Amino acid sequence: MNTIYYLASCDTCRKIIKSLPKDAKLKYHDIKQDPLTEKEIDEMYNLCGSYEALFSKRAQLYKQLGLKDKNLTEVDFKKYLLEHYTFLSRPVFIIDDKIYIGNSQKVINEVISALS
């Protein structure tokens, strides 16, 4: 099943969801209400090849915890992704075993094409 991992309270995520084709068959996974499991994060990792690619360095906690001043490893990125939903670069789409990460216009255009 094609899935979107998003945050329901995020204006950007809501705007992106509204821009998707109306007939898009997606499973909606609100990462705040239903935190990511290690299995889900590992599935994402297998599709993109990096925990760092899934990690949002724009998260407020990233700065608050002083993580920007540390040399984080893939193990660290995975640990933080499991600890708090805010570290996931949102939204993440998994469509036909391909992953789309983030909210850049290029990524959203690719998602819309994949769903059409």
C-alpha cells in the first residue's frame, strides 16, 4: 500500500495533501498520533540508503539538543528518528516501492506524477 508519513498539525503537510490527486490511494500515517516503528524506519532506510536522508536538520530539537555541533553517525540519526517524530523530514511518501522525502517542489511534482 502506498503511504504518506506526515504530521497532521503541519501546515505544509496539509497544503501538500490538498494538492494531491483526489483519487490517490494512500494510507495516511500521522507520525505524532502513531509514532514510527523501527521496522518502518528500516523500510525507509532500505529505500533511500541513509538515515541522514530521512533526518530533518531544520527541526527545533536539532538545535536545542546541540546536535548541529556534533558529528552524528547513521546510528545516531536512526536513534533520534525513533525518539521523536520531529526529526523526520516531512512528508515521506512511499509509492510503488520508491521513496520521496521532503517538501521541495521537485519532490512534490514527482509524487504527483507517481500518483497520476
